[in-house]
Amino acid sequence: MAFPSRGGTVTFLNKAFGTGVLTGGMNLLLWLSYIVMLSLYASAFGSYGAVFFPESAQVWIRHLLISGAIIGITGLNFLSADLIGKAESWIVAFKLIILGVFIGIGARGVDLAQLQPSTWASPLSIISGGMIIFLAFEGFELMANTAEDVKHPERTLPRAYYSAVVFVLLLYILIAGITVGSLPTEQIVAAKEYALAAAAKPFMGQAGFSLIAIAALLSTASALNATLYGTSRLSFIIAKSGELPTSLEKKIWNQPVEGLLITSGLTLIIANVFDLSGISTMGSSGFLLIFAAVNFANVRLYKRTNSYRWISFLGTVACLAAVVVLLAQTAQTNPRNLWIVILMVALAFAIEIVYRQLTNREIHLSDRRD
């Protein structure tokens, strides 16, 4: 790990390109993308929680649960990193047990005919769908923000990255295969936000439906918790480099409270206003652009990071190509979401440009730990 810092991607981009308008806009886009990601987790939490209530009340219950989850997790993040880590460990262990039961029992009832290539959608739809669910992998990026809160980050974080990515890939493939192999496509589409719980019902009954719904609640709550923890520190680092107001770099109780509260407030608005497809498209597009920038940054920094330059170049091209495919498919199927993505990107750079015009704040880099 070449640049251990709570800034993670922000620090990496600043090291490669300095703190110009481009870097500032990308850093703000990263922050906005994580707010969108938090909104997605909160929206999923509300959708799964609402299934336990009468259908007539599910709409307002969903929004109540969304808001309650965001406010509750915000309160938890006022506490210490150690406590957050312990809570995450218990939640993750419990949900993995439930998912293990789902995989173990569900594998026996999979209809292999439903997994045949003849049942697949068009290549463009498959690729664009993959780019939308790409959002599910974004939490890995925030691991870099914990660099100053873990022991021996240069050794611990690379191991954490590799092991987590491999494990999660296998887990996702198994769960997706069982879901598609157990439930007809039209039922998956009808279930929407709680498709995984619906997939458990044919072979586990109503108890299985409830158990998976509980696992989803735990999963989205823990993801919300971990992401909010990292994102509040992200805004803190962006402010310290001079790209956000100074109030966001102040600490109360040794925590970046202002960034935490602003992040939570924006999440409350987005999660309660936008639908799940719009949120997913916004988040995936933003992160694909960010990861293209990160890969290109490493093209410039490969000597300092002791890495292979050509791999980073291929990563840059792949991310940009993925953005094009995703936006092309979105333009065909849901043009409104395309305009939302354009607005989000434009907003990030507009904030950066206007902020620089209205203030005389010095833009700087810092290697010291805070």
C-alpha cells in the first residue's frame, strides 16, 4: 500500500494529478456516488423490511424503515471505530450462516434448464446488467479509507482486498445461480427488491422467505454502516485538500461529524425520492468513471506503487467501455435515468468550479496523518 490514508481514492488521485478542477470534480463525484450507494442500501433495507407488514401499509412503512436505518446507522457512527468493527463482525457472521443455509438447501432444487444459454438475454442486456450490479462491488474501494485505523496497513489491506474479492465473487455466483435456477424470470422481475427472499420460498417455504429477508436486512444494514463510516471520512479528506468547505474538516469527539451529517442528510433525500433502478444506474456510472480515473492514475504512479502499468491501462479502457455500454442501454430502456447520471456528473464538476470561483481557499496536498 503506497499511500496509506483515510482519503483512499481521493489521496491516490491527488498524488497522480494534483488538485486541479479535474481531480476536484472526480473527488466530488466519488463522494456523490457513495451517497447514491448509501441510498441504494437504505432503499433495499426498506423494501425487505416492508414485506413483514400488510401490503396496504408497505409504501409508507418502506419510507419509514429507510429513514430509520439511515438515522440509526448515523448515530452508531458517532461511536468508536472499534465498536463499529465489532458490530460488523457479528452481523456479517450471522448473515453468512443464513446465506450458507440458503446455498446448501437451494443447490439441490436448482433447475439446470433455467441456466442454459438459450434462456439468456441479448449480449448487450447482459453486459449492461452486469454494469448496473457492478455497484455491489463498490464497498471494496472503501477499505482503503481504513488505512489509518488498522495495524500494518501495508500488509493487512492487500490481504483483505484479495481474500474479500475472491470470497464475495464465489458467494455472488452461487447465490445468483440458485436464485435464477429456482425461480422463473417473471417471478424474479415481479419480486424486484426482495427477489432473493422470493427465491428461497419454493424450497424453504415461508420460513425460508422470512429468514432470507432477515439476512438481507442485516446485509444492507451492515453495508450501510461500513459505507457511511468510510464516506464521512472521505468528505473529511476532500475538505482537507481544499476542495470542500473548511467546516467539513473539523472534528467533534475525534470524528468528522459535519461530513457524516451532510452525507446522511443527502442520503435521506435520495433514498426517499428516487427508485431503485435510477439509484443503481447513477451509482454504477459514477463508480465506473472513478475507477477509470484510478486506473489511469496508476498508469502514472506505477513506479511508486510497484505495479504493472499495462494492467492499469487495460483497466482504464475496460471501465470506460463499460460506461459507454451501460449508458447506451440506459438511453434505450430508460432515458430518464440517463439524464439523472449526466446531472450527477455535471453537478460534481459545477460544485468544484463554483467553489473555486467563490473562495480563495488554498488547494493543497498533505502527507501527514490526522
